[in-house]
Amino acid sequence: MTKRIVPRPPEDGRLARIARGIRSLAKGMRVTMGYFLRPSRIVTEQYPENRATLKMTDRFRGNLEMVHDANGDHDCIACGLCEKACPNASISVLCTKSLAGKKVLGKYVWRMDSCTLCGLCVEACPTGAIRMGREFENATTDKASLERVLNRKEGRS
Ligand code: SF4
Ligand code: SF4
């Protein structure tokens, strides 16, 4: 097989390269000056300085949480559908039995380290007892803190 020789494109002269560099610099400076003169157009968040006022968007998913009312009660009926729906086995619904023999929630354990925040558990829940939360400062060196109990109280019988 014969090797095809592709000719190299002619190189620009020195002046053309300098002119190209100046044009590119001017383009960058125009953008920089635009934001300098109109700071309201800047979209970059000054994190962590704005930590107190920073609001995540409605669709942001940072954690899983159980919805509680003012009395600290929740609507989880310990059906286990969220546990079954989770592709990563990140949820354990540990049940107990009420005096009437009814299944009630004992502990709702969520493991953040294996959760991909896909939201399938929330979709599967028939009572709306869980939802995706907007926590975003979840980095830690304490692995134990990645396993959370989401219910504040045992379920109601
Ligand atoms: S968000 Fe997804 S990965 Fe995380 S616990 Fe729910 S179903 Fe599992
Ligand atoms: S959170 Fe919802 S789906 Fe999961 S056990 Fe409780 S009621 Fe069932």
C-alpha cells in the first residue's frame, strides 16, 4: 500500500499571527469588560460567601428526606415500596408491629453513600411520605454520618 503524503498548509507569517493574537485578546477583554461594567449580568455564585442566601433550584436533588408535620409525625405506612424501587439498596424500612398487630415503621434508614439521587423511591411512595431534599453541603470524612435515620418517631398504629 502506498503512503499518501498530505502537504502541510502554508504557515502564517509573523505579522498575521500577531494580528490574530491581538484580535483574540480583544475578544476576551470585551467579555471581561462587559461583566465589569454590568455586574448584574454575572451568573457565577460567590460560594461560600453567599451560603446564607444561596437557594438551590426547585429541581435540585441533594438528599432524601421524610416529610414531617408540626407534631413530628409522618405518613409512612412501612409498605416497603420505596425499598423495592431503589436500584442501589440504599433504603432499609425496618418495621415493628403495633398492639393491634399492624405493621408500623420502626426505623427508616437511608444510605447516602450508595444513593444516586435518582428519585425512584419518591415516585414509588403511595403516601408522599418522602421527598428529595435540597441539602448540598454533604461532603464529610465521617463515613458513619452517611447513614441516616429519616423518621423522627415510630409510625402511628
Ligand atoms: S433516590 Fe434512587 S438511589 Fe437514592 S434511595 Fe431513592 S431510589 Fe435509591
Ligand atoms: S416511604 Fe412511602 S413507599 Fe417507603 S415505606 Fe414509607 S410509605 Fe412505603
